[in-house]
Amino acid sequence: MAADNAKFKKLLELTQGDYKAFLYDCDGTLADTMPAHVETYIRLTGDAGVTLDPAIIDEFAGLPVPAVVAEINKRYNSTFDPEGFAETRAQLFYDEYIDKVKPIEYVTDHLIAHAGKLRIGVVSGGDRAAVTKTLQVLGILDLVEVLVCAGETPRGKPFPDPFLAAAEKLGVKPAECLVFEDGNAGVASAKAAGMPWIRIDKV
């Protein structure tokens, strides 16, 4: 807890400024879901006889699932259907893992501390049902004004579209939004959108 408190205070210091909106990624930023997500990939690829190195999931963290599956196919010479795999994986995560998700407390506490003072959005590469349920499990769904999820913009992260869509829905200029991320794709997306950003795993 002490470490979390120190990180929370540091995050508060880093986020002082003339911002009008905070935009948070979900998986790996607000919710400690990455171990569960990795497990779903390992289970599904294993069922097809592919022994997946879990590091590939971290490497492509933040990319939409079909894009990750395309990379798995390249690396393992496998033939998974990216869209079908994404649907099956989302269902497995939803059915067996989502209720056990824990918050990344210093980030969820930061969101809670600013709800009602600034506009709050969540921008995720996950599908809407899973992200909504995750935020519900974390007890913060009611504090989020805008949700932008996988497949809801022409292009996902690392392109700017998801963050720009969130800013537009909130009626806030991109430069007045601060992004909270944990992956390279998300940071690239924020940069491309012209938004300042913080890597929460580097706080």
C-alpha cells in the first residue's frame, strides 16, 4: 500500500496543469488484467497446438486483438482467424476471468479523485462489453463519461483515432486532454492525437 500511496502522490504531481479531460486506457492502466489476458491467449493457442511465448502479448500490448493475432500468425506460422480468435478470447475472458480483476489502485484512485472536476474518458483496445464489465467490477463505471473501445473508430491504437474520438465526444481540444497509458501502442496513439501522456508503469 505504501508504494501505491507514493505512486498516487507522484501521479497527482505529474498531472497538475491546465487540463480539461483525463483519458485512461483500461487494461494494464486502470485494471490489472494483463496476466488474465495473457492466459487467455496461451489457452486458445495451446488448444490449437501452438506453444505461445507470453512475451509476445506484452510486446504488442495496446493493439487491438486481431492485430495481435496477425502478429502471432506471422511469428508462429499459424493460421488463426484474427476476428474469430478475438471473439472467442473476449468470451473466455468475460466468462472466466473478468470477475477476478483487481484495480491498479494508484490509477483508479487518481480517476476517482478527479471525477466531477475534469471530464473523464476511457479509451481501450478491448471490446465494449469486456471494458464496461471491467469498469463495473472496479466500481468506477459511473464515473466515466465517455468510452471508446475496439472497432468503434476507423483505426485503433497506435493511430490517433480512438483518442480523438473521445476528445470530440467530450467537447475538449486534444491538447487539453491528458492520456494515461501502459503500452507503446497507446503512447503512439496519444502522440499522434497531439495529446500529452503519462506512462503509468514508469511513475
